[in-house]
Amino acid sequence: MRHPAQFWPQFDALAHEILDRAPVKDRVHVEGRLLKMLGEHRELLRRCRGWPPGNRRPLH
């Protein structure tokens, strides 16, 4: 990531690619893990002016 403003577009693209490739039966679990990761790194994201994420496409 070159600039904090690039975080959400990059994260969303990667997260949606991961979810699209996950077997249907695992998608709820995968989405939960992605959301947990975001929660665990909330303070870092806030310092990068990336939290709250604002108008983003939902993971599901």
C-alpha cells in the first residue's frame, strides 16, 4: 500500500476475490475471519485515517 487512501479499494478487491474463490459452505466463516481481522487492527486503521471505512461495498 503506497498511501492510506488506497487501503480500502485494495482490501475490498482482495477480500472479494478471496470470498469468490471460497467454497459456498465456507463463505460465512471466511467473511467472519476477514471482519475479525479488521476489528483486531482497528486502531492501526484509525491512525491511517482509514477507520471507519465509510461507504464501502459490503463483503457479503
